[in-house]
Amino acid sequence: MSYMDSWAYMIYDGSEEQVPNIDGSIPQVRATGAGITATPIMNEVCTKYGVGCGHRGIASDPKNQNWIQGAPPVYLNNEAPLTSRSLDALACAIRSCCDQANSRFHAMSKAAAADSNGGVVVDDSVLAGSSSVPSAPNCLLTATTTAVMAHQDELCSRNMVVSASTLLRQYEAVNGGQVGRDAGKNQGHHLIVSALDAFLDNGNEDESGGFTDAQVQSLLSVCNTAIENPLLLYHAGPTYHMVSNSAILLCHLLNGMYATTTMASAMKNSPATSATLGAEVQSQMFDEILDTFLSVRKLLNTHRRKLPVKLRCHGIPRPSLHGPLSQNPFVSGGSGLNGSDNPATSSSYVDLGETLMCACRGCQGFVLMACSPCVAAERAKKAQEQRQLEAAREAVRGYGEGLDMS
């Protein structure tokens, strides 16, 4: 349930003010102290983190009326099933990442507003009225952020993902692993762990595009798993969004490799040196990543058209039709496009500026990596206009049709 709730948390950017009031249709669960277990150790855990770990205690907690938030109650309950504890830890990490994205967007919006206001810092009360930024400060200091800040060593996103992975491995060890009839049973669970593991990796500036080898392998694993098992996109929770954001990171990776690496075919007449051999390896790696990206892009854009506009993640643009070699700045001996000495004429292999961005700020952050505050604010506004256009076309064409990205 908490993993499903983390999807709603993403859709509404963690702002309970945006959630429709359903108390008239579904009454709140009556508050009770039954959530405190009789086990002394569990009583200590509940007191330390300020949560109830029993079913009724979780459901009746006032802060959980829209979605489970704060410290992960199921994860903290050592008596809960291992897979349930693992998913609750992942849900906590997702909520924490959403809160961090809201904070970054709020800071970028303030910087952009100050830029356009001659350097004068804009007050939060002015930004709160804008539809393009979180409603400060209510959306920034959430129950999850408060819990994570109070218990940073235990509840930070990175540690939550590591703990979730450990719990999943323990479950598979107890149940004989992924063999025989159970092979592939937990593929969706592993996909979530791999995606978050890649998202939370700090990267390496010495690697291609700033990605570590482990990060690249995790991204490829996520996308290949989705390609082989398309029904995983229908998982309850933000699985579809994670696959979409993994594809966006592959775009950044392809652009980084395209901008920094000499293609092997451009050096085919050179002596066989370590540099040329390295270029050949990079070229093969580029081809593999491109094949994966093209496949997962088609899958995601097809799935996207089946969803209501509010629930759609990114509409991912196609790569350059000219191909990497025809635009390779190293081809024909020049430093710019097609041998030109003007580097300003070169372009990205995948133009992420053409992305139809998701409404979730947490997802938008993947597209807007390394953008200046002004550019990020402008592109977020443009994405909102594009979503309105999509909604208008939906009204004309009927449900299930949208912009054809394939």
C-alpha cells in the first residue's frame, strides 16, 4: 500500500492541498492506540520514530489520511513480511526524493524570479501563488522530510534502498531464490531497486557522460527488464515513471558519449593504439545503449498514449535522424558539426528540449539535469502548456489518443 501511495505522492508533488477531499465518500479511520504492539522492542521503535506499526495504527494516523508518509512503519516492523518491509523502504526513499525535488524546484524558481527581478530575492508568499512551484513552505517541510532529518543515518534514501535490497535478497534466500517456477517472480521488485540505485548514484565525471559503470548497468537492466516484460508498466505504483526516467538518463548518457568520445569508425585508418581500441569499445557500447533506448522509447511512448494526460510520464523524443557519425565533431578532421571549427553548431544526439515532460517535479528533474534556473523554469512552464494542449486534443479525439511520438 505504501508503494502505491508513493505514486500518488509523486502525482501530487507531496502537496496534500492538491488532493481531492474524499472524506464525504470514504470516512477517516477512527484514531486508536491499537497500533502500538505488545512487543517491548516494537514499542520502543514506535516511540522512537513516532509511528504506529500495527495495521490500525497506520491507517488511523492523522498524517496518513491521504497517503502513508513520515517514517516507514511497515519497514520498521520486524514482524512484517520481508517483501512488505522492502517495498515500504523503497516507498520512503521515493517520497524523500520527491521532497528533495520540490525543494530544488522551489530554490530554482526563487533564483529565476530574482534574475528577472534585477537580483531582488522574491518572497516565498509571492511564489506560493504560482502554479509552477511548490506551495512554500507547506510542501517543503513534509512529514517524511521531518522524519528523515531526525534520523538521517537510518532513513536517508540511499540507506533505504540498500536495506530494501538486503531484505529482498533475504526473502529469496529463504524461499529458494529465483529458480524453477518462481523464476522472474520478483522481477518488478528488482527493477525498482535497480532504478533507485541508479538514480541515487552520484556519478563519476571521469566516466562517459558522468555515469559510473554500475549506474549504466543498472539503467540498462531496468530498461531491458521492461522491454522483456511490458506488463510491468502496469504495476501499481510509480514503476512506469521509473522506467521512463531511466530512459531519460540513457538519453543523457548517449549525449555525453556523443559529445566526448571519438567514434571508432572515424579512426579506422589509424594505427591500433590503446586510444583507438578504447574508441572501438566506446562505439560498441554506444550501439548497445542506443538499441536499448530505441526499444524502450517505443514501448514507453506506446504505453503513454493509453493513459490520461495527468498520469502520463515523459513523451521521449527520437534521436537525431542524421545519426551519430554524420554529426560527430571528430569526423572530417574538424571540431564542430561535420568538421566545422565552430563548436556552437554541434547539437545533442537526443534533444531533450523536445521532451513532453511529466507533470511530476520529481520526474522533471531528470530531464532538466544541469539546466540553469531560468532555463529550468522556462521549460517547466512550456511543459505545462504542452500538457494543456494534450488535454485539449484528448477532448477532441477521445480517450486513448495523444501526441504521436513514435
